Amino acid sequence: MSNLLNRSLSIGAAAIVLAALAYGGVSAEEKKAEPKPPACRSVKMEADCTARDDCSWVAASVDTKTGKEKRKAYCRTKPKSKKSS
């Protein structure tokens, strides 16, 4: 009796492992599709930022009296346009 139980459990476990491997192979293929472009905030060059449609370049802020840079220039994501109904 226990021999039959052990066989059925091992066959069931093997079936579960095989099903998981088969599903894992399919999902891995789907995930390899197309890589996303880097986020706008990670772009450091003005030319790279302005070349993209979804990013805008913010110029550096300079103090007029001292001539020192208050804030560095950076790239940011353009705000999404509101849809009018």
C-alpha cells in the first residue's frame, strides 16, 4: 500500500516539475521581447535628451551675482497631455 502511495506521489511531483519547466520556458521567451529605453532622468547629455520625444532638457540655474551654478542641468520626462472630452 505505501509503495503505491510513494509511486503516485513521485509521478505527481515529476508532472508538476515538468509543467513548471514548460511554462517557465514560454514566459522567458515572452519577456525577451523589446527592451525599454532608459528613463529620461538617467540621460546626462543634452543631445540625447532632446533627441527623444518624451523628454525635455532643463538648463542649469546660475546665480547672476556670483556666477556660480545653483542647480545642474538635467533631463526630465515631459508631462502627459490631458485628453479633452
